[in-house]
Amino acid sequence: MATETVAKPRTSARVHVQKFGTFLSGMIMPNIGAFIAWGIITALFIEKGWLPVPQLGGFGETGGKPNIGLVGPMITYLLPLLIGYTGGKMVYDVRGGVVGAIGTMGVIVGAGIPMFIGAMIMGPLGGWTMKKIDSIWDGKIRPGFEMLVNNFSAGIWGALLALLGFYGISPLVTAFSTAAGNFVQFLVQNGLLPLTSIFIEPAKVLFLNNAINHGVLTPLGVQQSLEQGKSILFLLEANPGPGLGLLLAYTFFGRGAAKASAPGAAIIQFLGGIHEIYFPYVLMRPLLILGTIAGGMTGIATLAVTNSGLVAPAAPGSIFAVLAQTSRDSYFGVILSVVLAAAVSFLVSSVILKTTKHSDEADLGDATARMEEMKGKKSSVSSHLTGAGTAAGAAAGRGGVGVLAGPVRNIVFACDAGMGSSAMGASVLRNKIKAAGFPDVKVTNASIANLSDTYDVVVTHQDLTERAKPVTSSAMHYSVDNFMNSPRYDEIVNLVRESNTEGTAATEGPDAGAGTPGGASASGPAVAAAADAGTTHGAHAADAPADAAPAPAAGSPEILARESVVLTGSATTRDAAIDEAGRLLLARGAVDEGYIAAMHEREESVSTYMGSFLAIPHGTNAAKDHIRKSAVSVIRYPEGIDWNGKQVKFVVGVAGINNEHLHILSSIAKVFTNKEQVARLEAATSVDEVLDLFGKVNA
């Protein structure tokens, strides 16, 4: 407990900053295609473009009327509305997106200028407030009046938000945009803009690059591009030169794995635009950040001197994307800025590499692990850095290299609540390990609150990794997002096979732990992951595997009863489906009203989507007092429901005391890992067919 208390503040601050940055960039990134489309239209058809067309570029007159064109309306209305809708949808699905877009319209009209920052305020505000308003009468609307109430509440609140945006928010955002623009202009006029690299380059390595680039620089750059036809701000963060120079320095003056992997990394970074691939090289030698800072400053200074810029964001930061968005009069300056940035970064980095010790360069895997730990999830390019061709390399590709001090004997699925998904995940993995010939390897499930540093392998959801790591610092961590058919299961089975084969030396694992106690493998970066429901409420389910639950007691009430199986659910949204599953449990007398609220709370923290069209909503760990008896509900949605971007056709509501519900969850897990049985469920025409598949199990 002491370890967890000490570790939490240190990690949570970083995690919260990254989450905020991710949220900001999350409103921009899905709409980058629209920004690029606007940039192409601008570059081609404006008066100074490659193919000036008055009707498209919005200049001149036709029939005595000014041409509106596409450029102005797209940047004034389309792009901010897309951002506002995306921000609202991130908070409260489509309903929140619609209300957020309505509120954004008020800001747009009130300001009369592109309102990207206003959209980033009004979108989430609209989604969040609509969600709170809906919660007031959730479950209290009379049947048949749902559509009337939902439509009018969204319309009325959206109209009020539009007025708020028009009269209240737009003046504030306009003032902020004007002040920010003036500040940027001040930096340019006084030659101070290159100094921004002092903050931007370190921020990139800390994974705040998208927050800075798309959360701040892109909105300001678009405003500047509209007024001047281009903006230098689009290249402050996206210039591929500094990273290229650093990787070239490693190519010539590095050692070991770093030197061997640097040329390929340079190609990925410069041509593919994936800048994060060079972050581990900086983390190995933090002093090298001076090289990228010097390169960034040089590139920015070159752009300022040559008065060059892009017409729209370059995303990703590939040289191809940069050239595609370069203003017609800026090719020389932009290309020169990339070349000089790379040259200066190369020179400074080379001097650092040649004049300092290289002993730490053997730790590329560890540096990659630290990079993914800061990122909060697996890097899509990390396998290149660590050589995924071998078992050790494949493990490193998931977040660094660790050393397992002995055979794997004890694996735990950990989650927040401990109701269903971790038990099911444990059941799936247990069956795989048994089939591989290792029945003595213990696979259990536990809530994070009940974890101790006694496990060889910990499996957790990526959103819960930071909570699990402090109390399981000597374990390897794996991350899964599909609990039924995750490829991580096969990796764990291979790890078990290698570590338990007689004569096999210490096995390398995915999450290195340099510096951990006793040399054991540490919880590594964010490859650690979590199954959605660790232990059962109130009992030490970690000590009782899902398929080893107590035998049914004669005459005891059914956990999965006929009245709790619905072949055609009425819900059309995730939240409504959770309500429907929860109310079946409520009707059975298994839970009280507070448990349904806890099911929503659980879903907001970590998704209960399992894969194979299955979701298992359940309450939080704190909701155990709302459970009166164990019960399971099953609802089928033939048309499917959008569950955070995944299609769900089966929703299993879970409320469990002790181990009573684990055997039915084990049965469900076995069904959903078999495609033929899933197909039988989809085609079932009676409740009896569903019960026969899952087994008529009593508590």
C-alpha cells in the first residue's frame, strides 16, 4: 500500500496531462482529412494559387455578385463544426456531438472568424452538459415519450448553448485569438519565434506533441493562413528535419542496436512522418535533446527569414505531407528549413555522441519501454527499434525487454471491479495454457485493490496499467483489448512454454524492469493491460479460478434465469443497453437502483467490450453493497449497437457475490471463443437455445 501511495501522484500527474493533451488533439486528429482537403483547395484555387478559379477560390465577382467560393465557408463553418461535433461526441456519443455542434454555431456566427478554439470549448461543453441533463430524467420517462423528450431537450439546450456561444463565449475566444495572434506576430517581428523549440522539442518526447500541434498551433495557423495564405506555425512541430538529423547521427556514430536500427528509423520518421520513432534515442541520451532543439530553432529561423510557410497542417509530419501543403511561394524556404534543421541537429547530436560515454546505448529496449510508458500505450513502430524477429525482440516490440527469473507459475487478470470480463479472460487463457500442456500454471483473476507482488504475469486493461504497476513491480505486464481472441494470449502461452521447458534459460519478456528489486522483470510501459473485471465482489476470487467455482446448490435460485434472457433488445445505444441489462438484474431482485448507476460509472472508466460482439457491463468495485444476490442477464441485439466504436450484439449484465457467478461466465467465455457457437447464438429463435448453449446453471 505504501508503494502505491507513493507511486500514484508521480504517475497520475503525467497521465492526466497526457489525457488532457490527447483529448485536445482528439478533436482535431479525426478531422485532419478535412483540413487537408481545405489546404488542397486553398493551394489550387485561391487568387495566388496554382490554378486560380474565382468561383472556387472566393475572389472576384460573377454576375455582379462577389464569389463566395469553397475556401471561406469551409474554414469558417465546416472545420469548426466538425471539431465541435467531434468534441461533443467524445464526451457523449452522437447526441453530445449534435448539441456540441449547435453550440459551436453560436460561437462561429458571434465571432465572424474561424472559431477553432471556440469549437474546442463548445463541443465538449455541449456533450457534457447534455449528458448531465439526460441523467436528471434517466429512467423516469413514460414509455412512448422517449423520442419527444430526447429531441426537445436536445433542441432546447442546443439553442441555449448557441446563444451562450454567441453572446458569452465568442467575445472571450475572439479576444484570446487576437492576443495569441499578436503574441505570435511579436515573436516573428522580434526574431524570437525560434525559441519556441526550447519547449516544443522536449514536449514531443513527452508525448505532448499532438496537444501542442493540433490543440494550439493548428487553430492559430489556420487563422493566419486564412489571412496571409500561409502560416509558419504549421511547421513549428511538424518539421521532420530535427529528428532526421538525430537518427543520422546515430547511424554514423552510434553503437550496437541503436546504430543498427537508426537507418530504418530515419526512413520511417522522414518519409512516413512517425516522429515518435526517434523518441527512445533521446531517452537513452537525454542530452541529445539539445540537438533536436538546435535543429528546430534553425528550421524556424529559416522559415522566418524566407517568409515561408504551409497552407494547412502537415499530418503526419512526413516530408511528403510537408511538401503537399507548402505554399506556392515557399518551396525554397520550406525545403531549406528541413535541410538546415537536419544538418544542425546532426552536427550537435554527433558531437554529443562522440564526446560522451556510450555505455547506455545498449538499453534501446529499455528506452523504448520508457517511451511507451510515457505514451500510455504500445507504440506502433517500437518493434522496429527492438528487432521483433526473435522472441526477445517481439517482446521488446511490446514495450521493452525484461528478464523472467524462472518459470511462469502464476498469472493474474486484474481489473477495477472484479465481476465478469477478467474472469472470462482468465478462463480463455487458462484453457489455452492447459491445451498447450501446462495445466499446473495457475491463472486467476483479481481486482487491482487486492493485488500483491506475488505474480509472474499480470494482464490488465491499458487504462488501468498505472494503477496495477506500483503493487506488482516484479511482474511482467500484458495489455489486451479483445478479451475473447487477443493475440496477447498466444504470446503469454509462448512465454509459459519457453519458461517452463526444461533446460531453457531465463526468458525475456515484454516489460523490462531495469532497476527493479532483485533483478526481476518490472512492470513495463503501457503494454500492461487489464481484463475488465478482476475479482468478484466480496470474496477472494483470485484464489478461485472461474472454472473452479463451487458446484450449484440444489434448490438455490438460478443465476441465469429464463426471464433474464432477451432475444431482441430494445436499446439502440450503449448507455441504453447498460440500463436494459441492469434493469433485468433489478427485476430479479439481484441489485438495487444504485448498482445500475455504478454500471455506467464503470463503463466510463474502462470499456467492458470483450470482443466477438460481446460486452459485459458491471458495477464498480465500490458498488458491492448494491448487490443482493448473484445474477446474470443476457440480451441480444440482432442489428448491433455501437459500443465505443465496436459493434456489440450481445450484452451480458453481471452482478456477483463471492464466486457464485464465475462458472456461468466461464461457460459464456467458452461460447464466445467458438465462432460456430457465436453463430448459433445469433441465429437462436428461442430462449431455450440460449440457455442450452450457456448451460442452465444454478448458484
